[in-house]
Amino acid sequence: MTTKGGRSPAAGAVDATPSQAAPASLLAAMVVVLAVALGLALALAWYNVASLLVLFAGLLFAVSMDACTIGLGRLLPISRSWRFALVAIALGIVAALAVACGFARLPEQARSTMCVIDAQLATIQAYLAPYGIELFGPEGKADPFRLVAEPGRLFGHVHKAVAGAYAVSINSIVVVCLGLFLAASPGGYREGLLRLLPIARRARMREAMNEMRRVLHSWLVGQLVRNSILAVTMATALHFLRLPGAALLGLMAGAANFILYLGSLIAAFAVALVAMPLGHSTLIWVMAVYFSIQTIEGYVSAPLIQRGAVNIPPAWTLLAIVVCGAMFGVMGVALAAPLLAVGRVAVQRLYVEDWLQDRQ
């Protein structure tokens, strides 16, 4: 049987099959290409994770500069460029004063640290002496070369220390420069990234990026305020307890508190190490005061200061710290909390609400 024009239905079906199979094969090829591209991107990110963490640290610095610029706008009704310039100048002055004070007090801090180390070594020697163990040999002198089987290894340690200090300096410069460039014109960089997306998706992505910005603003401002209060309070309390280097230990406690849940334990070890040579009673008092201040800060001041910040369950935060620390080292531990906050917003808005269509 033939149709009008002399073509049979079977012939038409045969001719339609290749045209229908072409889109399916094209879709399969696109899926394979996207999978390969995603795999290569993940591999590239894994092997360059240190650089990506430095970039994220620069982004955090830019967010903090942007928050200061926005806050200054409530006091000075001037253009954003002038407010950003004032914030950058103020930051430079504070950094210069901090460096100058650090270099000025470096010899004093070195002598104080050596006194604490000598007292601690003497305490250890006195504890080991009844067991017939002489830590420093028959002469009883704290000769550093006796503690190293091969004195030449000391030069290797010095080389590692210099290389580490160089890497930290370079990374700090990259973080500061990147933060300044991004904070100078955050809207321009954001719109430049949005131009890479389809026009229909730009509004939703802009909304998600603005929410990430607000979350990081709240987290950073809250952390700066609560940790500054903690540092001042801790330094004052340790000073009244006559602990050597109280100001430095207070600053260390405030800085370590940026690492949620684990930072306080890290700083507690340093405080205990300095208090140990001063006697058991001093050590007990110092630890009691330290954990009392940490408890009050965690259960009283932190909820009041960070009332409007992102609310993430503690278990997820601790899990992120452990995983990032195991995979990425010290920087992973330090940046785990803000990474989790940003990732939570991205998953909630772009995956749960948009992909899964769950907007409850």
C-alpha cells in the first residue's frame, strides 16, 4: 500500500528513525563531555586546593572590607569610593602600628619566653631527677645541641622555618591584594561572573550571591566583635593572675577562637604550657579562669552578638572542621566555618529549592 506521492508508511518510518536517534545521541555525547569536564575540574581543584583556599581567604578579607565600608556609610554620607579609601587607610595605619609595636617589643618578648622555657625545663629536670634521668647530661646544663643527635639537622629546621615564613608572607600579600581589589568594586566582579550564565538564571544566581554576602557579613562582624571582647577579657584576667605574656596569650585566645569549638582548646594548651612552671595552684587557677571566660563567652555573649547570623547545627560545624582539617590542613580548619556557611546557602537555594523544587 502506498500513500499520496508514491511513498509507503514503512519507508517513512525508516526515514524517521535516524532523525529521532540524532538528538538522543547528541544528548548522550553532551552528558559524557560534561561528566569529563566536571571530573577534570574536580581533579584540578583537588591538586590546587591550597591556592583555592588562599583565594577564598582573599574573598573573606574583601567581605570584611566591604562590611566596614557599608558600616561607615551610616556615619559618613559620602560616596562609596571615599568610604572604601578611608577604610583602607585606617587598616594600613593599624597594620603599621601593630608591626611597629611588635618589632619594638620583640626583644622583651623573647627574653620573657626564654625565661618561661628555662623554668619549664628546670621543672621537668627536677621531676625526672629522682628516677636517675638527667635530661641535660652529667653537667646539668641546658645545652640545646645535646637534645639533637645530629646538630646538622638544626640547619634543616631553620631552612624549613624560613621557607614556611616565606610562604606565609607571600600568601598574606596575595590575600590582602585580592581582598582590596574585590572590595573596591564588588558589584562589577559579581556582574562579570553572572554574564557567564544564561540570562534566565542570572536573577536567581544574583539573589543567592547576595545572600551569601549577607551571611559572610554577619559571620565576620560577629566573630570580630566576640573575639575582640574575649581577647581583652582574657588578657586582663591573665594579667591579674601574673601570668607572663598575658597580652600575647589573650590575643592568641581571641585569634584561635575563630576556629569554632576547637580553637579554645588549642589556646588552652598554650596557656597551660606557660602556667605550668609557676606551680600547680597557679595552673589550676589559670585553667579555671580560662574555661570560665570561655563558657561565659560561648553561652552568653556569643548568642547575643550573633543573633542574626547564620544558624548552623554544631555537629555540622564540627564535622566540617574535622573533614577540612584532615583534607586541607591548617587553612582548612581555619576556613571550615565560613565555607560551610556559604555552601549551606548554595545547597539550600540552588539545589533544594531550584533543582528539587522543595521551597517549604
